[in-house]
Amino acid sequence: MSRFIFLLCVYSFSGPLFSQDLKTQETSGKPKEKTVLSKEEEDGHKNEELNPKKKEDLVIPIQFGFFVDGYYNASLNRPASKELLYTTQATRTNEYNINLAYLDAKVETDKYRGRFAVQFGTSVVANYSGEGTTGKTSNESSIRNMQEAYGGVRLGKSTWLDAGIYFGHLGYESWISHENFVYTRAFSLDYVPYYVSGARLSGKISDKVSYQLHLNNGYQVVTDNNKDISGGFRLEWNPLGNLMFRWNTFIGNEQPTTTPKETRYYNNFIAEWKPFQRLTLASSFDVAYQERASREDLVYTPEGPIYLRRDGTAFRQTYVGNLWLAYRFLPDWRIGMRLERYLDRDQMIIVTNTKDGFQTSGATATLDYHPDPAILVRFTYQYRRSMDSIYPHENNTSKLDRMFIFSLSLKI
């Protein structure tokens, strides 16, 4: 009886196991069914093998921006033409107008970058007045509304190559008023390139030293006026987190092809110090030389202009100095001040057609209300005095130029 019970138990447990083994053997003996893919799925697998990129890598991170800067310039000189001279900023007097407005699109990844921006405003018309007008495919009308249009590729860990139209590297103040401590620009900024056309190589030599190398068409031109290429470089040293030194240069011939060559050498030295978060101090000193195509100078005398031969020097010189101070005395309020001196007796850069050339000093103060990074309301007073009477004053000229400016800008 006991043997019968044992055999019954063995049969009960071995039956299901044996049947499962038979199913496994039957299944393993059958050939596997072939998975049929559509043509679209086959092409998709091939593309993934040829271009093994993730879908998120194909998304281009484009950022769009908007800026508008409106102003009212209450000029005490009240020029008859309502137009100011020797500046590109707030040029229309005693009326409300748009100084600068732009729309831009920019992209920056770890491999490439670029920016395209279109612009309008009174400062644009004033700034691009030196562009050529006779070219059929490139002239002032075709390029002045193009603020920047460049593309760049990364060549190394910190090395970039950009080419196109982009902002110039000379000077401390920016073309965009929202980024400056004072609303108007110093003479030294209005008479160095706000923009250039060409190529630049930039990178870092060390954690504290960076550089830029430039090859350009010329000195603030897209449409070149001669056959020569211009260039320059920037070296920036940041020995401390709150201290910066910068040396910018430009070298190039700025005379039209039909006139004798005169090479210009421009040096711009900048220092910036932020002793604490609310205070910024900065200064710049510019020295520029330009070869004389002729030893004869046009000299203005009481009897009229005459040419005199000079045997003492082969260069004309320009010297410029600026000081800036910005202090945020309340979270939403800041004051910015600038002192400047510009000496161009030989009229190398600024032509006045007067006896002493352009020798001018100035002081400017701006009170800012800055409740949000996108909003900036500004109240500016500017005083400038020249050695000669060069500033429009009603129906005449004056040595003084004084104005109050109200401005409001929005930057998104």
C-alpha cells in the first residue's frame, strides 16, 4: 500500500513537468517567424546607423530678442536744423524720437554660434553716414539696417572663429545704450568702429588672459573704400575677479583708392575696477597716429586757409582720455558719470575745418531708474566745450553744447 501511494505521488508531479518539457521542445523545433519592416522603418534604421544623433541634438536653441530706446533731447542750443553734430546718439533735438530699435535672433552651442539683428533709429542713420553710396550691390542703404550678421565655429577648447558683420572691439562703451552707465557716448566711442566686417579669432591663453585677432574691411565700414585689409587685436587680463585691463588696437589704411595711402595706428587702453558690488570705476586712454601722405598741412589763418610744409613730423596724432563712475545707491536707482577730453588738432579723425581742430572737453551725468533688468528710465545732463566754435546754436555756432535728455528703453 505504501508503494502504491509513493508511485502515485511521483506520477502526479512528473506529469506537468514532462508536458512542459515537451512544449519547450516543440517550440524550439519550430523555425522563428521573420519580422517584416516597412520601407519607411528600414530607411529610418539606415539613417540612425549613418547619423547616430539623438533627436534632442537636432533641436537648434534659437533665442529671440527685442530692444527699443526712445528719447527726448531738450537741447539748450536749439539748433535751427534740429540736428546735432559730432555725435551719433540722441541726434534730433527738442522732439521725441527713436534712438535705436532692433530685433535679433541668436544661437550658441558648444560647436557653433551666430547672431542676426536688424535695426532702425536716428543713431543708425548717423552712425552709417560714412558708408559708401556708389556700390551697386553693397552700399549704405543695403547694410545700415543690419546690426550684426555673423556665424562662428568652435575650433578648440576655448577658440572660436567668427565671420560676417559684428560689433567692433575698440572702446569701453557699447552701441546698446542699455549696457552703459551713461546714456550718450563719449567722443572716443563715436569715432571708433561700432561695427566691422570681416573675421575674428578669439580664445583664452590662460584662465586670466584672453585674446581676439581681427581682419576687417576697414575702420567702421562694410563697403570698403580701398583695396587694403585692416586688422587689429585685443588682449584682456583679469588678475583679480574685480579688476580688468584691456588693450585694443587697429591698423589700416583709411584713405580711398584714388588718394595717397595713410596708415592709421590706433591704441585703446582700458582699466575697470569694482571695489564692491554697487560701485564701478573705469578709465580709458587712446593714442592714435596716422601717416601723412604729404608734408603739407592745411592751416587756417585770419586771411583764410593756406597750405604750410611741415618738416618736423611724419604723423598726425590724436589723444583721448575718459573716466567713468557708476554707483547704485538704492536697489532700483543708479547714477553714472563720465569725464572726457578729446584732442585732434590735426583733424586726423574729426574734421571741423577750424583753426584749432577738434579739442573738446565734456562732463555727463545720468540718473537711472532700473526696477527690472528689462526696463531702464534715464535722466541725462551733458555739457561739452570746444576750443573753437563748432556746435550748432540756433542760426549760428557756439563753443558750448548743453542738453537734457530723457530716455526709456526696453530690452527683452
